[in-house]
Amino acid sequence: MSRAMGGLIFGIILGYILQISANEKISAIIFLTATDAIFGGIAAKLQENFSNRILIFGFLTNTIFGMILIFLGNFFEIELYYIAIFIFGLRIFKNFSTIKSFLLKKICA
């Protein structure tokens, strides 16, 4: 866990130093993919089939897919990022439901 916190702090400092800015669509997709990865990782850990590689690969591929939708949408002047928001929103709620069901089984058992 300390590596993750170190990486997070390093990323925040690096972003602050480099003054990196992104538009709202890109920020929303990155936030949703990170949230999806976090809830997916928690759900996988509770189901005892967690893998760091799957978590990182899933986060990166989902982020790239979301970015492709944004750029294609901008190119064709279609708001395709709504699709990514919808899909990642569904995945977040599915993972949250899995976590909730697991915790309820543990509490009630």
C-alpha cells in the first residue's frame, strides 16, 4: 500500500510542477476509469481472485479506450464520451453491488 501512496503523491507533485491541464471530458474519463479500477480491485480482493497485473492492465486499457472515444467524438463532432461515462458508470455500480453483497453475506452469516 505504501508504493501506491508514494506513486499517488509523486503523480500529484509531478502534475503540479509540470502544470499539466486536461479538459473536462478527459478528466471525467480518467476519474471514472480510476474509480472503476478501485471498486473492481476491491471486489476481486473480496472474491479472492485479485491480480495487480489485471488491475493495472484494465485501468490502462479502459483509459485508452475512453480517450479513443473522446478523440473520435471530437473528430466526428459526436459526443461519444457519454458512452464511456455510461459504461464505466454501470461497471462501477456492478462492482459496488458485488462488494455490498459480499459484505452483507459476511455480516448476516
